[in-house]
Amino acid sequence: MIQKFDSNTGQLIVENYLPHNFLAEKIILSSLLISSEAIETCFRSLTIETFYFRNHQEIYKAIRLMYLNKIPIDIITLNTFLQDNGLLGKIGGIKVLVELINQVPNLVYLEDYIRLVQDKYIRRSLIKFGYQAINSGYITNISLEKILSDLEVRMFNLTNNIKDQDLLTSVDMFSKIFIELKQKALKSDLPGLSSGFYDLDSLTQGFHQSDLIIIAGRPSMGKTALSLNFALHIIKTSKLPVLFFSLEMAKEQLGYRLLSIETNINPMRLRTGHLDKNEWLKLNTIIKSLSNLPLFIDDTPNLSIQDIRSKIKKIIFEQNRVGLVIIDYLQLMQNSTLKSDNRVQELSQITRSLKTIAREFKVPIMALSQLSRNVENRIIKRPILSDLRESGSIEQDADLVLMLYRESYYTQNNGIETFPDITELIIAKQRNGPLGTIQLIFDITNIKFLNYFSEN
């Protein structure tokens, strides 16, 4: 039985009977020595702490380090790595490694073994949480509100570690679809979040939960401006929070853009502060209005997938739900868990992870993406899917790919001016709908987009 809990370290002193599965852990480690696919699968699902036994933790940690340093992984190289780093005795000697290699795993059941180990880890975490809750009740030098808030966050994180693994039968699945269709038939609203551009909404039926949306274009084509248009419209119409990750621009720059969109005052004039009395009154009203909107801007540079996941969790915890997540832009992101000299491979991992997060939190994620310079070398510069820079699996993972194209972008240097500045928004991919092209007006003065007909 568990007999003592150390509140200083947060560790259980006697852990003989904590939930664990020795054989499942052993089979997983054996799989890592014979299959690169098993390594990638486990790294996506298991942390070092997921393993119960200390020697298993050390072996898993060593394999992760070897993989990140591109060291081939087998029984010989693992033994050498552990020996060179003074860890061989810590894991129980070479006999433990020999036992692993003698264990012939069936990789077909690897996902089942992973779920078993995860289940035991979550149960241990729940026991630890219980002792922390009991111990917190005796602490009097911290406010009760702070204690309860911390416990809520820990319980939220623990709950989100539990994934629903239930398999739906065909009867359950089609019953669920039928109920959804009946609910949609009773509403005239779009099934997804309205973009604010009716031609786009007619083709996409809005932005849908769990979708990965890519907005692609050359630099200065208007990607950020379009995403801000989407963000403002969604917040105003749905009242749902929008989380904007800006890896390129500071939050103050985005603030000026938002003010320009809402006030129709040129951003350069806003920055100088040379405004007349009416403009100051208008600006004051708009600032009060924008201040009340649930728009969260994070301009942390070098953002990773783990950062995005944790910050989405935080907003959901505080606001109960997130309407849209925007990332500006994709190529500036980093994958902290898998560093690779192959940037295409690393970006592919990032897009897969973003799609996983979108499904996990049931929220549309919109990622802005650069197009390659190949566009500039063609006579017809209208972009196509293969122009996605470092595309990797972007085309495969994305549910919706929108590409921006303005003819004036290429002709303005020749002294040719077009008014109104017509922009093509190309639906280059849509997993559950038609492809097509719609036209928008680009207001270059206030850096925003307008519907082509009604607002022209």
C-alpha cells in the first residue's frame, strides 16, 4: 500500500502497488529496437514519465536521445550509448537489454500496448493528484482561491490526457449523422463559422470544426490582412474567442492594423497620431469596442507545437471554448520534439501535429503559408498547390487551401494601376466541397479585404 506522500517533492515514497504494466512497457521498448515506425509512433504518444519503472524510463530516454542525434538504434548501439554515458549499471546491466531483444513483439498490437501503458500512467497521475489535493487542504499560507485554481488546472490537464478510444458501430455512426442533418435542416445558418465573404461561404459553408485551413500567397499578397478580416468577423458574429499566433509581426503592429480595418484610417496616419477631432472620437469608440472582443494575440517568436497546444488549453480553460486559431505563419514554426536537417520533413511533422490539435480540440486552425519563388519564374503567375513552399505533407493534411492572387502585385512596378484592386481567392483544395475562385476587393489604403459586389 501507499504509506507516505512527500509534499516537497510531490513524490510517493512507497509505490509498490501503484498501477503499472511491466510486460507492456517491456514489449514497447523491444519494439523500439526493431522498428523505426514504432519509434515515431511511441514518440508521438509516450513521454519518459509514462513508463513506471526507472530503468525503463532511462532506456526510453536514451533511445529518444539517440534518435534525435540520428544514431542508428539496435541492441549494440543502445548498449554502447548507455555504457559511454555511464548508464548501463543504472538500467540493470546488459542482461536487461538481452531480455528486451529476446522479447519478440507483435507490432500489430503496438497501439494496444501503448494504450495500456498510458492507462496506468493516468491512473498513477490521478492517485498523485488525490494526495496533492489532500495535502493542499493543510496549507494555510496560500489563498484558497489560488489552491483551487491550481487544482482545477491540474485536473483539466489530467482530463485532457484521456482520449476517447471507443469505436462507433455503423448504427451509432449513421444515427449520429442523421441527428446532425436534422439539426442543420432546422437552421438556416451555415454549418461552419462564417468568413464574412458570402461568395467564399457559399462554396465552403463556413470554417468547420477540426479543419486545418491553409492561406497561401507570396509575401505582401495580403495573407495577414485576410486572416484578420476572418478573425474580426468570426468574433463579432459568433462571440467565440479567436487565438492569433503572430510569429512575424509584433502584437502592436497587429493592433494598428485592426484599428485601421475598423476605422478606415490609414495605418501610417494612425502611427503619426495626426488625426482630426472626428477621427479621434471615432478611434476612441473603436478602441473601446475592440477591447471587449475575446481576441487573444500571442507574438512569441520561435513557437513550437507544444506551445500552441498548451496555450489553446489555457484559453479553453478560461473561456470554455475557442472559435478559431490563426498561425502567422507556418514556415516560422519549430518542432521542438523532432529536430531535423530536412526542413521539409520537419514542416510535415508540424502540419500533421496541427491537424491533430484541430481534431483534439474540435477547432478550425488556420495557418498562413508562403509560396515558393517558382511562381515568379512563370509567365502565368497564378499559384497552384505545388507552389506551397516546403510543402511536404501540407497538401495532404490540409482540409482547405486558399491561395491569394492579385494581378496588380506583379504589374504595379510597370506603372499600371488597377482600381478597384481585384484579388482572386483560389480554393485550390477542399476536402469536402468544390474547388473554385472568388473575387474580393483589396483596400490597399486600409489593408483589408471587401466583398466584391456589395461593398464595392
